[in-house]
Amino acid sequence: MSLQVDHTLGREVTVTAGDVPIVTYVYVPDTVQLESPKPYLHPIRTLAGDLVSLFRPHDHVWHKGIAWSLPHLGEHNFWGGPTYVHGRFYVQQENNGTAAHREMTRLTVDGDTAALTHTLDWTSQQGVPVVDETRSLTVSLLDAVSWALTFETAMTNVSGTTLHIGSPTTKGRENAGYGGLFWRGPRSFTNGTAQSPDGVGADDLRGTRAAWFAYRGKHDETGRASTVVMVDDTRNPQHPPQWFTRSEDFACLCPAPFFSEELPFEAGGTLTFRYAVVIASGDHGDEGTHELAAQGRNVLAS
């Protein structure tokens, strides 16, 4: 099986494996300002064609498949929607920033691997420069049932001041440390199985510090299962991160390096983060999920 790439200029890139479009990267979205416009990956499918992402759910319209989203970057909200303010809960402010595509610098496909790199300008809601970013995405076929996304970002602070990157938890809300690479799963994955290297669970695993996390869920109509595994690169700040995960209300995973401790982002400084996301058909059980995580680690090491 080989990969094919379809590029809709100025909008999106879709990667297809055989006859299955496994992922679309929308790099110029039509997102409204309140939802903090940014690129996202959706739809995301297994090699069997099962959908493992959700777009703009009614409960959190700023959730969009997989996206690099930061709710507290200094005073700015690059997550979307209202901002958590301690003592007032969530308050809608004029601080919903934009991460806008500037230039595509690489788009290649070679057999079982497809890759792109582009640059982005992060600006405040008022249009003031905040971050310059270079982002690279690589899609790799692993075997007959799984493929991997490698996500890498290098962010440079151009705001002229130190920005503290945090979460609602660092601002005072207990156990709500989301922020970073965020995956929202389909509705049918609700009450699915979250798994860390130490075992399985659900919402009780939120806040766990681990090198990887997985989510195992089932699909409506077909009854088939799929697995999503996210692996943190050992060189990432705060590795291993705490994880934000939900199962009981909806399915999500997020390696959250700013879960309970703010990270100072100095003016002129550059932060890099790198992750592997393994998308697999089927429920591989506890041990099989460990093997999927090992595939993700191998992707990051290659």
C-alpha cells in the first residue's frame, strides 16, 4: 500500500492510503474569531476507514479533530471560546488569537510516507504579533492496521515580552490542565477505555504523568473498534507530561506540558515540541496497546 496526496491550494491537504482518505490537514480554516482560528486535522480515519475524530462538537465548538491549542499563552487564548478566570469561572474576553498559515515550504510523498512543513503567524485578537511558528507533519504507514502522524512545532516568541504558558489548572481550576496537542474523539467513543503505561481506566487517569497515553473505543453502526495512541518525545519540555483525558463525558487525549505548572516562554526564545500519534484499527488489548506505543516511540526515534 502506498500513500497519495491531494492538495487543495490555499485550504487543505488530504493523505490517502489505498482508497481510504486517512487524514485531512486544514491549514487555512474558515473558523470564526471566537473559536481562535488555527489549523486542524479532521477527518482522521483508520486504514479500515473508521472515523476517529470529531469536528466542532456542540458542547465545545472549538474542538476540531487534532489541533495544537493553547488556552493560556500569556494573556492570549489560542484555544477558543471563553477564558478561565479564577473566581468567575469561564469569561468571554477579547483575547481569542489566530494561528494563521503563512507559507507552505515542503509537501512530499514517497511510498509509505508523506510530509509537509509550513510557517504560521500567531497574532492577538487585535492583530499584534505573538509567535512565529514552523510546523512539520509526517504521515507514515506502519503495517496493515496502523499508521502514524508525527507532529513537530518550533515556536518563537516575537511578542517582546515573556509569555507564561499555562492551563485553567495553573489559573486555579482543579484538574483541568488541558493545553497542547489535543485530540477529540467521536461520540461513540464516550465511556471508552483510557490507558497509560501503568494500566487502564477512564477519567480517574486524568493528571497522570506518563510517556504515552491511549484511547480504545467502538464505532456505531459497524461495532468495530479503533485505538488512538499519543506518544510524547523524550526531548519535550516537562517530559513526561501530565495528561488531560476524558471518557465519561466525551473522548479526548492531550499530553499537557503546562497542566499544573506554567512554562516561561522568554522573548526571542524558541520552544520545540514533537509527538507521534498512532491510529490503529481494532482494540489490541492491554499488551497490544503497549506494542502500538512502542511503534510510536520508534517513529519518533527514526
